[in-house]
Amino acid sequence: MNKATIYNVAYAANVSLATVSRTLNNPQKVKPETRERVLRIIKELGYKPNAFAKGLASKKSTTVAVIVPDMSRASVAEMLNGIAVEARKYDYSLLIYVLKSEKTEESEMLKEVVASQVDGILYLNDEINEEQYKMLNIIQDEYKVPIVLANTLYPYDNKLVTVCIDYFKAAYELTTRLIAQGRKNIYLMTTARKYMVNDLKEEGYLKAVKEAGLNQNIVRTSGDISVNTVHFKELFKDSTTPIDGVIAVRDSIAVSFINTMIKEGRKIPEDISVYGFQNTKYASLSRPKLSCVDVPIIDIGAKAMALLKKEIDGEPVEMKFNVLPHSIIERNTTK
Amino acid sequence: MNKATIYNVAYAANVSLATVSRTLNNPQKVKPETRERVLRIIKELGYKPNAFAKGLASKKSTTVAVIVPDMSRASVAEMLNGIAVEARKYDYSLLIYVLKSEKTEESEMLKEVVASQVDGILYLNDEINEEQYKMLNIIQDEYKVPIVLANTLYPYDNKLVTVCIDYFKAAYELTTRLIAQGRKNIYLMTTARKYMVNDLKEEGYLKAVKEAGLNQNIVRTSGDISVNTVHFKELFKDSTTPIDGVIAVRDSIAVSFINTMIKEGRKIPEDISVYGFQNTKYASLSRPKLSCVDVPIIDIGAKAMALLKKEIDGEPVEMKFNVLPHSIIERNTTK
DNA sequence: CTGTTAGCGCCTTCAA
DNA sequence: TTGAAGGCGCTAACAG
């Protein structure tokens, strides 16, 4: 069961290696009979083309790099499922780069990605800043490696193909719903200012709150749920106008907030209406079950991969900015 | 900023390409002065060796394949973080294969993995069966691709290097603790019979229960939390001896159980003590916070990668079976 | 429709 | 310590 090469197959099938290569890559260019024969031999010998030789000769790897922040984020992991399923359709492999694990400069890593000869790059990092964005553009322009941003975006420019939902609108809608529910003192629980998508949610929230003439209350948590609890308690210990509505930029933040409030004796949703953002498993495992924006994260992954494939194939992608529809799921933490 | 090749570097540094190759792969074999010079040129030109050519010539890819079941499982995603950090130390890349996305036979995919020329394989799938196990052994023996099983194991044989915790012991300890807490009617909430690790947990539970002369109660859920709720309710509607202790093989199962029971008016932990298994984020986001076995999942990932690296380097791995220590975290669903 | 041939970019003896 | 030369396994013209 030693590794068979294209030569072994060619010899056994009594053809030249070119014919073997053709039956694999351009089947229509080879006579059906010989094709069958070659295919049979290939199966018998368990032949699989060596990916390196193929890549070296064809300049294509049928591999895309997926650059992700922290893998343990539920949304990232789910998106990867969507990407994997779609990639499978095209027989593409996925090379993963986890940013969190970096000791080295990110620009160094991007160079490494280029050196790895991937056909395209999927960038899932939501902390995209100007420098990173420039670097990505260089890679796309100079090295001709197509890039697609998934579930993130760079709002100041749109040279890169992007797939996401309308975070601004979603947050605006959430806030509007809370207002319609009669909530007067609505808080936004967000993260430190570096996540582009959360900045957009913030803007959506602010717009709705301003329109309604309500106060704007923004709390920035670390995203680390273990410290949130303390944080939340402190925050609402002696507030004069009691909080009655909350929008959290992540489900996990919403859930830890709910837990803290219920322990403090507040009733959810009677006293406080709470919306999360993403519809991860956390949302359905919370008690009460969390109302939230449903971000079609798997679809985003799949769509991003599909668009990347198009770009790789040289088909011009007309829409740079692809907004997928979201929905709002009313469960038991609202109304 | 075009892709520089080794020839460009050689020309610019006024040496042969062999010397460039050496300064990169065997620095000690080249005179310090020329080494410096070459290195400088490499930097200037932003040269990175083409991964394909390198792989083709050297027969090494510095890439390992990571085969995972469903990515969205929290434990899998976290393990990947550990793997990524460790892989980074050796400058190894990670090629991901998601089994769930498969339309094709798994054996087909394994052949593909071999064709991709990876230096080693990390297998995270916990549903390992005899056929799969045999296939993996073939790959390791015939194709000489080292394999490490991470957070899973094949209990009937131990030819493959394995990293995990002692699931049997952990479940035994959990059960013992429940018994010590005076629980008499302890249930094990597990999955369908196909997850090896869960079978071991089951054995540990059974042993402890038998030793104490208690009834054994095993509930097999689908693992799908949305159906669990109904399931749980039905189950305990009219039981004569009320359930007073639970061990769930996954945190998410424990949490959905807790939610159901509390809605049914049971008190946790007063009426029912509950232990989970894994210590994922679900555990700290539940109310009350879930007591559970802490599986050092990141360490398992890192250790598995480290052992794989050793195998790849030809250093014999003395211990086939690597058991990492676990601990039990008492939070608020027990006592 | 099929075979021949020249690389792809790099590593690795073998000589010098 | 360095250079020359032969592959690694495959693809892609170019002939036939």
C-alpha cells in the first residue's frame, strides 16, 4: 500500500502520465474507454495526486486560509462549520490561522499565509483596524490573493468583499422594540472599543435612543463573564432611574447580566427586558430563554466561502458588500 | 513586491541557491558573514520559501491535519486553541477537516488527508469506532503518518498515542460524591451509544452505583438540547422514587436538565444535585452555576500537538496512553 | 485523442 | 564552506 505516483498509474494503464493527468483534470478530453481504464487503475492502486506537486505545477492549491481570532468564541466555531461545508463542495481544504496564539507580528503571519500558497483568504477577525485593513489590501492587490471578510467589516472603505448582517439596523430595531415595550432606561452592554461590528451596534442603539429622546447608557465590559458579575452589581446598586431594558452585543454578556439581576431580585422580563445578539447555544440554555437577534452565522460562513470561490475563479464579484437578512427572536426575556 | 524566489535571493546575495537554502535550513553550515548577508537580502526582498516546492523537495510539510467532528461543540473549539498555540511554537500549520460536512466516505477523506502530505494527524473525533480505528492504524503503519488521538480513545487497543483524562475515574468520583451527599436515586444523562468516552463515564458511574447498592438509571438523550426539555419532563413526571442526583456527560445536557427541573418546581441543589462534565462556558453561565468535572481541554490539545511533534521528529513516544489530571469543581448545583 | 517535454521552486547529495 | 546537478510528482503547452 505504498504511495502510488502518476507514473505507476500511467504504466499500469498503459498510457502516458499526461493522459492520467487529463482524466483527472479534463476528463472530457480523453476517450471514454481509456478514461474508464485509467480510473479503474487509479482506484486499484489507491492513487491520490500529491498535493505539493500539483500545487507547484499548477500554481493552485485548492486551499484557503481561514484567519480567526480566538477559536473558543461560539460564533467563530459555528461559522467554521458553514465554511467547511461549502468548501467541501469545491473540494477546497482549510488552513487555519489562530490570531490569539500569535507571539509574532500579524503582518509576519500574513506573509506566511501568502507563502503557504493559498488560493484565497477568509478573514473572520472582528477586531479589524486600519493597519490590518491596509495589509489585507496589499495582499489582495500585490500578491493577487482574493480576500473575503466574514461577519466583520471595515466601515470606512469597501474594497474587500464583505459578508455580514446589518448590525446597525439590527441594534436599531432591538432598541425600537424595547421602546415600544415601554422601556425608558435602556442600556447597551458592549465591549471595549475595538470591535468594528460592536461599534455599529452602538450607533444603531444611539440613533433609536436619541430619536425617542431617551438617555443613552453604554456599559463596556471586558467580555470576560467572570468579571462581569461584579461589574453589573456595582453598576446598578444605587441608580436613581432603574434600568428596565438591555441590549447586549453578545449572548454571553446578556446571560451573565440576567443571572446577576435575577440574583439581585429583579424579574426578567417584568422588570428588565433583555436582548442578546447572535443566537448562540447560550441563548437557548439560559433561563429564561434569551430573546435575541438571530445572526445567520452558518450562512455567513457559507456565503463568504462561496464568494471567495468566485473570486478565485476570476468571476467578478459584483457586490462588494453582502448583507444577509437577520431576524429577531422573541423568547422569554422580553415583553 | 512580487514573490521573490530563492534564485532572486541567490543572485542578489551573490551566492548559489544552495547557500540560500542552507542559511535557511542549516545555518551552522554556512559562514557567518555570508549567512548575515543572505539573511539581509532575504529580509529586503521579503522572501518566503514557496511551501509547495519545499514540501515537494523535502517530503515534509510542517503541516498537521486536525480532524474534528462538528466544530460547534464547545470542547472541540477550545481544544483547537490549545493545539494552535502549541503548533505555533514549532511553526506548524493546521489543516482542518470537519467530518460533519462530509458527504463522502470517511475513509475517502482519510486518503485525502494522506494525499495532502501532512506530517501528522490529530484526531479529535470522539465517536471513534472499530472501522475508523483500523483505518487510522493503516494510515499510521502503511503511510507512516503519525497520529495522535486527543480527548478520545479506543479502549480495546492502544496502538495509537492518546491524550485524555481518566473519564472512568472522573465519573466514578462524581457518583461517589453524590452518594456521600446522601443521594439515593442517581441518574446518568448520557448520549446515544457511540461516543467512546461517554461509555467510559457510564462504566465509572455504574461501578460506584453498584458498590453502593443503588439503582442504576441511565437516560440517553440525543444531545440536542431542544428536544431534551420535553424528554426530561416526560421522564420524571410520575416516578415513584424521585430523582435526587444527576451526572450529565456534557455541560449543556446538565444545564438544560437544570432549567427543566427548576421550571417544574424542583430545587437545585436541595432536591437534586447536578454535576456536569467539561467545564465549558455553559457551566459558568448557568444559574445556579454548574458543578462539574474540569477537563483541561486546552492542555489536552497542546499535549497532543506536542506528542505529535515528537512522533514526527522520530523521537519514540514512550507513553502511548497519556492521562492528564482532572479536577472536580464544586459550584452551586451540588451539596 | 494521446505522448513528449519542459518546467514549478526547493532540497540534497556529491564534488570541489 | 560553497556550487553544480539531479530529482520531488505533477501540469500544461506543443506536437503528432
